[in-house]
Amino acid sequence: MTLPTIDVLLSDDGRAAVPLHGVTSAGWGDFAEGQGARFTAWAKAQDFKAQAGKLLLVPGEDGALSLAVLGLGKNDDKLIYGSAATALPAGDYRIVGEAGVTAHFAALGFALGAYAYNTFKPSRVKAEKARLLVDKAAFTTARRQAVAISFARDLVNAPSNVMGPAELAAAAGVVANTHDAALRIVAGDDLIAGNYPMIHAVGRASVRAPRLIDVTWGDADAPKVTLVGKGVCFDSGGLDIKGAAGMLLMKKDMGGAAAMLGLAHMIMDANLPVRLRVLIPAVENAISGDAYRPGDVLTSRKGLTVEIGNTDAEGRLVLADALAEADTETPDLLVCMATLTGAARVATGFELPPVYTHDDALAAELATQAIAEQDPMWRLPLWKNYESWIDGKVADISNNADSAYAGSITAALFLNRFVTETKSFAHFDVAAWTDKPRPGHPAGAEAQCIRALFALLENRFGSKTS
């Protein structure tokens, strides 16, 4: 396993390339008129009016492609160049004239739009591709993000038989080794000895041993940033077993972990002046005679006792032990990301992950960066009146709220009980999946919110000169 190679972007070295124009619907008339009658007739025959995402290929007198035009529509999609990545014929292209977006977003959209998971269909891998020539600065920043997101997508798209806890740990090792970070793995019964009892309890039923993945990087005296990602590599639901339809996409239940590894790559590749720690509880929630049961009471790393109301609410259990560990260091920023609840999808859909935090300044900055990066999220409240819903009957707390409503909020409240020392903490309940494709977002795995988070970190902590 290696980090992906982004071969559809090239740093512009002045080589010959086909001109690629980005044109809005409002500007189409003037643009077409400026190209002449022959061009206008050709566009009319193709019913092209610069509709968003539509591509016009224009032949020259010799029949060869002379230029291409990408419709930008209302110019409200920063990743619109993703539409061109797979539609353009193989060859080199350079954006000329007004791009409609910055060079960074044009390059990033193009790279993300070109993504495909073809591991098990190698015949679909094209030998020749369309490549976009961009300036050096845009090439560097777009490639960094495209590598991170493509890596996370690859991990989530991988079927669970090839992406279990050990393989997820190996993926963390790839990121760690690339950036000379330290990697610690606590696996199997060592989790009991190391006082990670709930990670062990959830994962012990599987023949694939559970583990805690722990990556650290950066100067010890730098501001501390800790990322915690849910790494449930497959979720059967445990003894409270899911139906067949509910299990179909459970390979993506480690999407939070994949996204945090992607963000970690961006942080280290950019050499941000932080002390980074990544904690990933990696388990498979399986069924066997050793499976944890509804009604069991587990003692967590923090010491809180947890009543098991439903074994299909396993993600919050493994995250609780990891968050308790993270909280002991009181990082300057603690981020938790998880494919935690179906309730979040009901509330805000696949495109708009809920984020929870008590830190109003952090929430405001996240909202600003989400808009700037076109990496959406929406703050939902840690509503205190629902706290009693997760009180246990025979234990301190229950992993299954005493209500069928507000499931994403009560899950966030559960996690919040395990973070008592860190002042700036945010939890993201992500889908890690694109159900309806759009520019830069092919159907399938997705790494949500990490571009906005990276922008926030870069803005908050600055960058090193090295």
C-alpha cells in the first residue's frame, strides 16, 4: 500500500496544450461571439450554452481538437473542473482566459473528479488520461489535498475482506513512514493490559484482533492537535444484528479513521507547526460466542461504567476510550470524526455532516472555512436537555438513548462525557460517502470536512518555513 499518485495534474512547464476555457452562462453570448461564426454554429449544433458541467469539444480545420470549453453555469461550484476530468480526451490541457475559479480549485476539482476505484477492475485503468497543466503553487497545494482525499477514498472503498483492523493499521503506517512519524499499535489482549477495555470488548468477537493505532509527529512543545477517527472496519451490528440492507455499505464504517489519516497527511506534508497525534480504534464488530451482549456493563478507560443498550451502537464505545486517552493531554484542538449515526443522514443528508462543539469560536471558524473551501458542514447543538436520555439504569451511562429521536445529538452527548479537560473539542458525524455524484465527487467513498479543517489549522497555527 502506498499513497496515491496524482497523475492528472502537471506543473506547467510551458509545453504545448489544448486551450480549456471556463465560461459562465451569463458570459456565454459574448464569448461565443468573440470566437466567430463557425464556432457559434458548432456550439449551437451541440446545444451548448455553458450549462454547468457540460463540455464542448471544438475541432480545428484539420479535424484535431483545437480547444475545449467547460460550462460553469452560474459559477457557484468551486470544483466544477471535476466535470472535465473524465470527459476530456487524453492529452494535455491548460486553462486560458477567465477560469471562473482560482487555479487551486480548478486543479483540485480536476484531480478529485478524475478519481476512480479500480483495484478490482484493472482493465478500466486508462493508459492515457487528460492532464491539466497548472502553476507551481496550485499544483503543490492541490496535489497535497488530492493525495489525502484519494487515499482516504481508497481505504473506504476497499471491501472489508481486504481492509480489516490490521490493514487499517498498515495504512496508518504508510502515512507515518512517509513523514517520519512515530507509530504505536496496541492490539488484542494488550488492549486490556493498556486499559482500553471498550475497544477490546467491541472487537474481541472477530478473528481479526482489535487494536488502537497511535501516530505522533511534530515538536513536543508545539500546539497540540489530536485527531480521533472511528475505525470500525465492518459493522455487522453485533448480536443486535443489522439487516442485509443495513450491512451492505458497512465497509465504510471506518470512514472517520480514513479521513483523519488523510488530514494527517495534509498536516505533515505541509509541515504545519503543530504536535500532531492521531488515535484510531480499529475493530470489526462481529458475532461469536465471545461477543459483547445487550445488557452488559463495561467499564471504560475513563472509569465511567457503560450500559450496553444496543450492540449496534459500537462506534461511540471504541471512540470513548480513544477520546479519554486524547483528553489526558488537553490538546489545543481535539477533533473526532465518525460515521456514527443514521440519524445524521436523516437530519442533514449525505452532503452536509453535522458538527458538534461547545466552542463557539471554533464553530464560527469552521463555518467560515467550510464556505471558503466548499467543504460543507452544519453545526447542531449539544442539547443539554437530552443529557438524561443517555443516563444508564444500572450504570453511569448508556450507549443507547432512551428515545428514538435526536440520535445524532445523543451520540455526540455520549462522546462529550469522555472529554472533560480539553476546551476546544469538535465531533463530526460524517457519511464518508457520496450517494449522488457531482463535480469533484464521484459516487462512492468521500473524505468530508478535512479541507475545511486543514484550512482552519493553517490559519490558526500558521506554517513553518523549511
